[in-house]
Amino acid sequence: MATLSRWRMTAVLSAGLLFLVGAALVTLDVLDRAHPPPLEALAERSVEVVDRDGRLLRAYAVADGRWRLGTDLAEIDPVFLDMLVAYEDGRFRSHFGIDPLALLRAAGQFAANGRIVSGGSTITMQLARLIEPREARSMGAKLRQMVRALQIERRLSKDEILALYLALAPYGGNLEGVRAASLAWFGKEPRRLELDESALLVALPQLPERRRPDRNADAAEEARDRVLARMVSAGLVPAGEAARAAEARVPDRRLAMPAFAPHAADEALRALPADGRHSLTLSRPIQESLERVAREAAEKLGPRISVAILMADASTGEILARVGSPDFLDDRRSGWIDMTRAVRSPGSTLKPFIYGLAIEEGLVAQETMIEDRPANFAGYRPRNFDMAYQGDVSVRTALQLSLNVPAVHLLDAVGPARLAARFRRVGVSPVLPRDGAPGLAIALGGAGVTLSELVQLYTGLSNGGRAVQLTDRPGGSPARREMLAPRAAWHVADMLAGVNPPEGASRRGIAYKTGTSYGYRDAWSVGFDGRHVIGVWVGRADAAPVPGISGYATAAPILFTAFQRSGVAATPLARAPAGAVRLARDELPVTLRRFVSVREAPGARLAVEPPPEIVFPPDGARVELATSIGRVAPLVLKLQGGRAPFRWLANGRAVSEPARARTSQWQPDGRGQSTLTVIDAAGRAATVRVHVD
């Protein structure tokens, strides 16, 4: 009977226990449905802008000013993950949110020491505390965490729980999550952490403010070393490696979050404000290098001068770097203004396309002679940048020297409207004064374009005449449209490749053009090789003049530095297409040996062209020349009018070979009377008599 009674008692107790467990589970399920954990509060993350390879360009803090970056376990150092689990919750992978053994251990330590030695919290319980922060420790708060931990474990996998914990764990100040901490304390993503770095990141979340390495370095170092010692005891880290890691210094300052390409990042955010991650075609290493180039150049140029740089892949149209200003936060330079998108006068940078059209139409070749002398185009009288004229020059020389009058002659021949139409064909619409019709002033910068549009035009010269629509968004197929015939584009590129680099720069195998706008407001330089195009703009964002700046002296050195420090390998310029041959002048057809303006009839120029006139020395002058070691110094000779080339004679003997320049030098044989004569290409002569003292 006693045995039967015990069996009945056991059965009753077991049934009661099962009932209680069942009731508890039902109650928990009801409470779980009625009061689920507020996991939706974890949805807010810092918006990220990443480059073409997924590298972080810029992040934006969440609404409360905290840095909370998305975390993917696959992108976190596995050694750090093993250390974290071993230190915080050794049975994380096996328990159901609560670790009874850890709770018993914590209770025993409390009973033995009279204080809390360890809390017995699992990683899931810590996540519950992060979701619903508590002000102070209490038994009620601990029970709430335990219930929440059970709820969380019902909804999320272990990896999801660990990822959420690592996204929310505090690391000091407004840093939340291991990614933000790794970037702020070490300046890198947590993919590959050193052992000392992993140990510090394991230790910080327990007491993030007391252990901040920039404020409490000793406490941070002590906590890190305790983690290392624990890892040695657990057999995860060899003692020798831990000892070496303990010798490393903890970081003494917090680094700024990545903030590259701020103008492009802000633009992406405005376009799709609901997206949490924005991918751009930019390359972070190139962007970082060119931002440094712009910043260094601006510091040398002055406090109010801005610099913008744009680099694009001419074959795809993808923008690789976009520097809108040297410093986004610099008020003196109006750094918030994106000067890659600002409409400015391009100076002479549109001239290559005028020459390309003229070559395409068969009006000129590279060695065709063209006049550079004062000209009147129905009241428009262009002058060269240096206010001097070269006389007769080849088309190649005229483009390389960026002479104004030859460019206007050619634009007059091909038509400004046709040039503007070619630009519009490839997606560039120059802004004209008062929205008027295109005029000859376009040749010298009399239209507005942006740096981005200018680089887009130059992709056509790098790309065999086909310009590519620029984009900084990955995917899609950019539009490619023919701007110039391949033969014409090659000739222009070949001529620009012969322009001398700025002082101190090596050629690097690039072709480039410079420009300076009216009033010294903008300095430009655009260069390209067989794959990449870089454009540089220098000036003030408020369009105020900057006396002394020029495309060649100011912008071109920045261009060559940008190519050098971009890190991309130089790509040779495209080979000549079929039919593109550079011929010497005597190999050209007669009709291409000399360009005749559409405004003059054949032979009319000789009829109205003034004969040569010697303007220095004047006739009858007595010239006293300095001497050096008993020898008379050379006398400078100057003339105006006439047709090049010119031959100078002194006392009937040739001074030098015929030349196109309007200045020359004569070395007198000695003192006394001399006769100087100049003869132009038409056989007309001018003579003066001088007396050398």
C-alpha cells in the first residue's frame, strides 16, 4: 500500500508539474503575443553611402545623433567573434536565452562576496537590455530581461541575435555597434582586427564610458588585458601572442567617421531619401587621393580660392572621383557649393571641338597654315591672351598655343550653331548669354558649362569621337553618341598630346587643354589618356576675379598631380583610325595648305593687308647698346603688318633664316651707321637706318 501511495503521489506531482509548465508556456505564449519585444525599434540605422567596391564613403548619424551602422557577421573578424562569445556567454550557442548555470554562478558569487561579481546575463539578455534600457539594476529589471530573452530567442536565430547585439552595443560616447567603434577607434572596418584591437572591443561594452580609451586609457588597457588573460585561460589565444598584444598602446583619440565625397553623398540621399544604403561608382582610394590633391592646392592658392576635380572612365562614363570643393565645411571657400555642377565660363577649353569640326569637314589639316593677326568679325575683334600675334602658324601650333584668332576663324567657318548642336547631341547644352543664339564668342568661353559637362565632352576625344553620358550610379547602360568623326577626334587628341606639360611635370602620355575665363574668374585644365578623363577647375565660388590665375599656370599642375596620384595605370591614347594620317605641309593637297577665311575672297587679303613696317628701331634712331667684355649686345627688332615668314637683312646680309615671329635680334658688327631691311612673304620690304653708339 505504501508503494502504491508513493506512486500516486509521484504521479500527482508530475501531473501538477506538467500542468504548471504547460500553463507557464501558455501564459508566456499569450504574453508574448500581447507584449512582443520591440524589435521594430532596431530598424533605424545610419544611412551609408558606399563606393563601387562596397567601401564606406560616408555615413549619417541617426536622428538622436548616434552612429549605428549596419552589421553583417560575415564582415566581422571571426577571431573577435570567438573572443566575444567566450568572454560574454560561453554557452551562447546552446542555451535558449537564459543560462541557468551562469545564473547559479552569479548567485553563488553574490552570496560569497556580498556584492554582484558577475550578472549571469547572456548575450540575448544584454540585447534585451539594449532594446529596453533600464536606469538601475533590480530584480524586476533582471526578470524582465529574462522574459524578453526568451521572446527574442523564439523569433531570431543565434546569428541574428549576435548581429543585433553587435549593432547596438555601446562603445563610448555616441558610438553604437562594433563597426562604428572599429572605425572610430582604429580607422578601419572590423574585417581584420589585430588581437589587441579585438580584446579592446570585447571589453568596452561592459563599461563604455569608464573605459573610453581617449579619456581613460589606463582603465581601457586594464580591461583589454583582462580579456586577453581570459582568452589564454580558455585556450583560444597562445600566451605569447597575448603578451605581445598587451604591449600595444590603446588609441588615444577618436577618429572622425568617413566623410568622403560629401557633395555626391548628399545628392544621392536627396534623390532616394528612403534608402538606407546608396552605392556610387566612385572609387574610395581615388576619391581620397584627389580630395587631398584639391585640399593641398587650395591651401597654396589662398583662403578664398576653391578647387574642383572630376575623374571619369571614358569607356563607361562612370565617375571615379568627384571633388566639389577642397573642404565641405570651409565657409571661406563656400565649401558646401559643388563646383563640379556650377555653370561657369570654360575659357578656351572648347577650342579642340572647333578644330575637330573643321578637320571633319575637310577645311584644315594639322599642318594647314592659318593666320593669327588682328581680325574683325562684323565688329567682334578677338585678341590673344598675351595680347600678341604670331602671324602665320600651322593649325597644330594654333591649337597647342591656344591662339584666339585662328579658333574664331575656324568657328566662323563651321558655324557656332553647328558646334552647339554637336554639344547638345551628346547631352551638353551650353548656357548662352540671355538665352541668345550661339555666337563666335563661344570659342573664347562665351557660354556656360559645368566641369562635369566639360569632362563629358572630353570623353569623346578619349573615346574615338563618341562621348559617354557621365553617371555616378552603378548599373545601366550609359548613352554613347558620336560627337566627332573618329578621324577628326584622333587628330585633335594627337595635337593636344603635343602640348608641353606645366613646369616640373612629366608628360605621362596624356593629352590636355587649358582655359582661362574673362576677368581671371576661372582656370581650367582637362586631360585624358586612352581610358580616363580628369577635369580641374580653380577659382572663387562667388565668381569674383582672382588676378594671376590661369589654366596653364594654376590648373594644369593640379591636373598632372591628380593623374599621378590617382593610382590608375596610364593607358596609351587610341591608335589612329583608318584614314587618319599626319601629313607634312608639302604633302597636303593645295587646297589644304592654307586656310582661307569664309569672310574673304581668294587673294583679297593681299590687297588689303598692310605692308610690313619696322616699329623698332625707328628710322634715324641712335641706339646706345650695352657692352659685355668689349662686345656690343644684340639689338631687338620688331615689325608689324606684312605676311609671314619674314627675312631680315642688315647692310644687305641676312640676319637669320626666314621666321614667322614678328620679333628678331641683330648682333651689330660694331658702332656706326647700319641699314636694316625686312622682306615679307609677298616680297614687300621696309627699311630703316640706325646709328649704333
